[in-house]
Amino acid sequence: MRLLIAGWQGQVARALVEIAPGAPDITALAVGRPALDLCEPASITRAMTDFKPDVIVNTAAYTAVDQAEREPDSAFALNRDGARLLAEAAAKRGAALIHLSTDYVFDGLKPEPYVETDTTAPLNVFGRSKLEGEDAVRRAAPRHVILRTSWVYSATGRNFVRTMLVKANEAGRGGVPLRVVDDQVGSPTYAPHLAEAVLAVARRVAGHQGGNLWGTYHAAASGHASWCDLARAVFAASARDGGASAGVEAIPSTSYPTVAARPLNARLDCGKLAAMFAIQLPPWERGVDACVQRLLQDAAKK
């Protein structure tokens, strides 16, 4: 199977690049800007022609949630229009498309985990741009799998887990606890675990022509946590491995205002993915342990 990864800077793209070479049945290539720019149709055509993929994974996205409120045109250009152009090219090529999306397509008011058929109602520009990107993919590429995920983090890039460890290592904290939001709940998802799921989906859909596998799925870590729970898990894992730790004070979202509103409930029910693909991501705690261990190992090498 020839797998083209659109984007090479993001956390999931990097995880795919690390994991895919270990799979003898997969030839993978990650291409991002400027060689593959989703806003430039000619670059998409070149990448398709040169690599001839069986499956395309779209990891490219505008993900700066707060900045998107100030730059809506940029968010929609990549998350909606770019997604459409890639989907059209995939359909023309006859390649299956795996498109990554987000829990931010929901408003977070449901008390239970969200299923794929729940009503979407994004609270911010980022969520709206990703939702319109989903719709564009559905219209343009019949052979698609949309994977909505939640709270992605890894040992690379900008993310909550890395930020917590940086803060714990800051000198002169004087034992003052970190104030972390406790009323937003989601499924913290380790990028390498998500990448493994993406590869498993890719294997199933490569060359698949029937209609039973195509559609929208939720793909996130098992279990759920608040940001406060996640911070405490990060510090506990760090302390076990001899790294820095810090106290955590739980606060409501109202005490930590952000430019873009966030859903209070970002939990995703992944039962459909398990039923159709026999895929279940590991518990979120396992991902935290693996990520923190890697971060501490990387820091020790410096």
C-alpha cells in the first residue's frame, strides 16, 4: 500500500512518519508546504502524479484555535477549501481518503460522550472550519473515512502535556500550584496511538470499493479526563521517572478566559470504530506515561 500523508509538521504526521517505516506492507511519504500546499491545486496534482497513492491521510490543518478567531479566512482556506481540493484530487485519482477532524464540531452541552450522528454545533471558528471541511470531503470523495479525535498531544509540537512539563521545570515557582481548568472534559489522545489507528484504517480501505466502511468515525483514547486530571497525571508520571512535578489547583473555565470558546464536554464515543474496524485506542493514561517518559529521555540526551 502506498500512503501519502498530507502535512509533515503536525503531531500526527510526525507520528505516522516514525511508525510507518516499521510496517513492511506500507510505503509512506509525508509531504507538506511548499511541495504540497492544500491551497494550491497544482501542488496536489504533482504529489498525486509523482507518488501515485492508494490511500491519502490528510493531517494538514489550521489548528491555532484562538488565533482562528482573528484569522477566519486562513482557517477556512486550509480546513475547508484545502480539504475539498484534496478530496477532489483523491476521487479523481481513485485513492481512498482518511481525513482527520475534531471534537470541536460539537458544542459540548451533551452530558454523555458524543456519537457520530449527534447534532453538530461548533462554538468557534476553528470548529466551524473543520465541520465545513468534513462536509466538503463527504461531497467530493465518496471513498472517505473521517476520523474525529480529541485533545491530541505528543512529545513534539505545541501541546498541553509539553506545556505542563515546561511549567514544572520553571525555576523559582516556590511551590505555587498551577491553576488548571477542571470543568472541560475530553479524551486525551497520544498522537502515536492515533497514528497506529490511522494505519489500521488505511490497511482496510486500501483498494476497498464497497460502501460499508466509508463514513465518519470517532477515534480517541479510551476513558476521559479533565485538563486538571491530565495535568496531575503528567506530573505523577514525571515524578515516577525522576522528573519535575508541581501541584495543581482546579479552577473553572470562567477563571481562565480564552479568545475562542471551548466545549465543556469533548468526550467521544468510539464504539463505531471498534465495531467496523476492530480498533480501540489505548487508555489515555497509557499515552501520558509513554509521552512523559519519552520527553524525559529526550531531555536527558541534551
